[in-house]
Amino acid sequence: MLKRGIFFILVILAGCVNPPASKEINSRTSSPAKFKVPSVKTVAGPWTISSFALKEGETEGKKFVRYVTDGDFSSPTQNNSYLCAEVIVNKESAGILLHELKKSSPIEKFSEPVQIKMTNSSGQELQMHSARRWNSSGGILIEKNNNDYSQFRIFLLQNKGIITFEIKDSESKIYHFSINADNFSDSFTRL
């Protein structure tokens, strides 16, 4: 009986001891300037459905689907710095919101047109240009002009798996991030 009690106490104590943090984890978080885009670990189903704030006279806000992911950006003064990217798609348009260095940073504002290149896992590309902001806070608007929104939406609907983005602006900044197109179709059809 005493042996069982001691064994039970040892099991409880062993379960309460926290293992030391591995050096690999500490080295990854020590310097945001050395951030690398992680190997693709995105899981299916990260597309969330939300609604914009109600406008006067509306009973329900416009719905949209949203995907948030991490990436990196480079500029003449920074190399492979952290990027938080949000892709927003509704029935009329799409937007890409980029936050440099941390998720809580303001959305990047672009004064000149940007070039957007999307590449699926088969190597097929879609290239677009955008000269408009998502809203007054910034971001990139992909609108119906030149059929860009339709091409963007169809590219997402027709692909499964990882789609990589490369966005270039006129100030020599280059943004990279990836999204998982799995379940985009299911989420989009519920708008």
C-alpha cells in the first residue's frame, strides 16, 4: 500500500514539472529581424465569416470572409521583417491589409499602384494591379475595374491548397505571404 502511495505521488510530481524551454524556440523569437516565413503549416478552414459595422438604416451589416496569416516584407532599409496580412473578400470587392512589424501596426497606405502576383501550388499565376485603397486607413482594394475582382475571386474558388502572394509597391517594398484556399468556396457561398 505504501509503495502504491509513493508511486502515485511521484507520478503527480512528474506531471507537474515543466520541461525546460528548448533552445530552438528561444532562438526563433529572439530577433524579429530574422523572421522567415514558416514552412506551410496552414490548416483547412481558417476562412472566417464576419460582418462590417452597420450603416445607418441597415438591419444587418455586409458579410465578408477573412483570412489572416503571417509573412515577411523587405524594403531598402529592412530585410525579411515580420508581416501580418489579412485577405478580405465580399460579394463586391476584395482587399488586402498589410501590417508591418507587428499585428497591431496600422494598415500600410500606398500612394502609388501596387503589383500583385498570386501563384497556386501548380505554378499558375494571376497578376493584377491596384491603385486604390481598401478604405481611408489604407490597404489594397481589388475592385471590379478591369475584371480584377472577378479574376481574383475565381482564382480563389478554383484552387485548393496554398496560394502565395507577392506584392510590390513603387517604393521598392516587396511583401510575401501565403494563404490556404481550402474551404474558401464553402465560406464564400454562405455570404
